[in-house]
Amino acid sequence: MRIFAFFFMIMAGLVLLAMPESPAQEPEKRPVLVLTMSGAISPAFSDYLEQGLAKARELNAQLVVIELDTPGGLLTSTRDMVSAILESDIPVAVWVTPSGAHAASAGTFLLYAAHIAAMDSGTNVGAATPIQMGGPMSPAPPDDKNDNEDNEIGNSAHKRKAIEDTAAFIRGLAELRGRNVEWGELAVTEAKSLTATEALEANVIDLIATSQDDLLNNVDGKAIALKNAPPLTLDLTDAPVVDMKPDIRTHILSFLSDPNVAFILLTIGIYGFILEFYNPGTMIPATVGAICLIAGLFALNILPVNMAGVILLVVGILLMIAETLVPSFGILGIGGVAAFILGATFMFDQESMPGLVLDMGLVWGMALLGVLIVLLVVWLAVNSFKQKATTGQESLIGHSGKIVAWGGEEGHIHIRGETWSARTESGAPLEPGAKAEVVAIDGLTLVVR
């Protein structure tokens, strides 16, 4: 047996030696991670970027591409995202896409912060003034230099400080990445904008890419300097591309970050409780109101708010609730609606959320809904006073009974199964067995005729 085993081992070795050598496999290339950000910059996208960078480190990615299309957003979230990009040990490319997209306001800062800044054809960048809410600031008259500067940067010291701080922010990014410092400052102070071609000529971006493959081909072999890691030379030929789309949590946070959504949720929550207070027991208005109110308060926690507006909003809520508890025929309710409108107007800190606009048409629409609810409450209250009583001794008014006994001006009447003391309205005597109608109640005595 040992001879056979020895012989088998020799034959197996000869077979292995005769087999051709397999070619050495090339190591798999490090992937490219692609994130998609479309909409206003908010804590939702800040959290999404943090998740993306963590995923990129997990995949050992060599590049993170952010496909960007934004009208602007919260300055606090923008600074968080810029810090994450600057501190990243993986290169980040911001690509404004698709055609027709823009990197306005907050998007300009993200583009300046990126290791690689790219734009698709037909896109634009700029308008980064921090106090704007819907368009560029109105230019000042050219004939008055003293007023010109004030009108350009706002009429208050607070606005001037905000613009100066933001201008310094973008200057620092431009100097760090070797991009156009002067235009970056103009984008903040004068809301300047550029097309993709103009941005490339002005050294605001590094390249124009019309597709994802075009972008990767153009940056292939590019050396990237990183803050927290050695310089990296991109090797993107045949590198796998991994898409990481926003998850449901990011979508919900982004949805709640819209001031219009926050305002609608708050309003529905308040009106739901008002209807429940007036007509308790159904539970549907209270349930819907509680869910909407909690979601709205969470949205307020995300968005920058003005305390004066919040106080006015709370006063309006209390007045409208008071109308349901102590009917004042509309006085408290209308006052509550007025305070609610003023509170909504001043509730959000507009200077901290360029690109996020509270639609005043929505405010007036919700205010009109509040007026209709208050009028409904008043109408129901008035009707309740007009209705006849159905319980208690007041319910006997208007009913007829039979005279049981009578003597002089007083007697007894049998009505609805009970015998009551009675007197006539005119003082005239009544005959026993006659019918009489109750017209009033005096204590425990019925006044009949």
C-alpha cells in the first residue's frame, strides 16, 4: 500500500508541473462613488455627504463625484459640507449637471471647495449673496457713491457683516484651490453668475464635461493634493462606478427642510387641534394634527427661525384655541389669524437660507383657511344659542299640558308625565281639564297661557 501511495504522489506532482501557469490577475481598480444632490442644500444633504464619504472609505474609493443641481440653501449646512470636503482624505469632484442645472448660492461654495470643479454644458453658477430670497439685489443708483455701497450690501450692519463674512469664506476657498478670487467675491457681494463656458474661461471651474464618462476621462491621471493624506494620482481607466442614491431618510429630511412644507405641517397641526377642541371625541383631527405638528416642529428645528415670528405664531395659536373654548363671536379668532400671519411672515431667518423661499401666497391661503375655521366655530356657537333646549326644565317651554287643579291665580298642570306648579301669564283663572301652553319658567313655577 505504501508503494502505491508513493507512486500516486509522484504522478500527481508530474501532472501539476505539466499544467500551464495561469496569468497573474491585475488587482481590481479602486472604484468611483457617485452622489446625487438635487434641491436645496439642507441638513439632509449634509448628512448624505457624510454617509457618502464614509461609504467611499469603506469601498476604498479613489474619487467621490457629487452631481449637483441646487438653488441654494442653508449657510450652516453649506459650511458643514464644505468642511467635510476640505477634510476628506478622498478627492471630491463637484459636477453641476444635467444641462439646465445650476449651482446657485450654496452650490457656488461647494464648487469652489471641491478638489475638482466641473460643469455640464448649459449650466450656470453664482448668485451667492447670503441675504437674497428670490433674485439678485437691486443695484443702487450710480450717481450716489455713498448710497451705492449701502444698497449693494444691505441697509443694516447685520447684513453687511453677513456679506463680509461670506465673502471672506469664498475668498479662502478660492485661494486654497487656486481659483478666481475676484469673481468669487463678486458672486457674494453683487450676486454675479456665469455660464459653464464663462466659468471655465474665468478659472472658476477646472473643466466642462457633458457626460459622466467625459468627466472621468478628463480627470484620469490628474494628481490631487489632499489635506489629510498623501497626494493621489487618479487612475480611472475601467474603474468601477458605484452610484449611491439618497435613501428614504435623506428624502424625508430634504422634504421637511422646505419652509413651505414646515409651515403647512404646522398649520394643519394647529387647525386639527382647534377642530378637536371644539368637537371632542372624533379623534381624527387630533391624530392628524399631532402627527403634522410634531413633523412641523422637527422641521423648525432644522431651519433657522426668528424668535419674534415664533412668539407671534404661538400667540396666534393661543387666540384661535381660546375662540373655541370661550366663544367671542370671532374677536379672538380673527386676532389669532392676524398674529398667525405676522408670525409666519417673520418666522424664518431669511438671511440664513438663500434659495429657500416661504411663498406668501401659501401664507395667505392658510390664513384664509383659518378665517373659515373661525367663522365655522362662530356660526356653530350662534346656532347653539338659537336652538331650543332639549333637556332640563327649559325644554318644557312651548309644550302644552292639562290643568289638574286651579284656585285663584295659581294651580297645578300635568305635562310630560310630571305635575308642576303653575300660574297664568295674565293672572286669569283656568278650568281643571283645560289645555295650557308653557310660555316661561319662574323658578320652579311654570308660566302658562
